[in-house]
Amino acid sequence: MFSADIEEDSDGKLFAWASTWHSNERVLPMSKADLLALPAALASFNGFYTTSGKFTLMNPLRNLMVVAAAAPAILAALVWALVRFIRRRRRSHAAAMR
């Protein structure tokens, strides 16, 4: 199942993410050349984000799932680094007190 939004201006530049005002938006109708290029653009889609010719394809749900999966690993690394920092600081403070 596909859905589509026009998120480009007439020059082919993408609007800012979640922008609500699209001045000078690209026209909706696709030319015959656009329709013929669509299968190749879909075939080159990597499942996350791809720009192919006039098409920009993205899967925001999959991108969000990757971020959600990476967040616990990043959080664990930060906690590990903090614990290590505190232990080193305590050791150096204890050595200075001797």
C-alpha cells in the first residue's frame, strides 16, 4: 500500500520536515515520463530513505522503529560510561586521600 504527499517546491527541493506551509508547491499531476520512471524508483527504494530522480521515498515508521531499537543501546552505553567515570573518580579521590 502506498501513500503520497507532495513535499517539494516547484524547483524540486524538499520542504522542511513537518512544515505546514508549502508555498510554490510542485503540481500534483505526474507526466508520462514520471509514471514510467516510478517502477525504477520503487525498485531502488532501500526501505528507509531514497532519492531517485524526481522521487524521494521514505518509510517513517521503519525509521522510527530503528531509532526506537537504537535508543536503549545508546542509553546503556551512556549509563556504562557514567558508572565508569564515577568509579575512576572515586578511585583517584581515594588515592589522593592516602
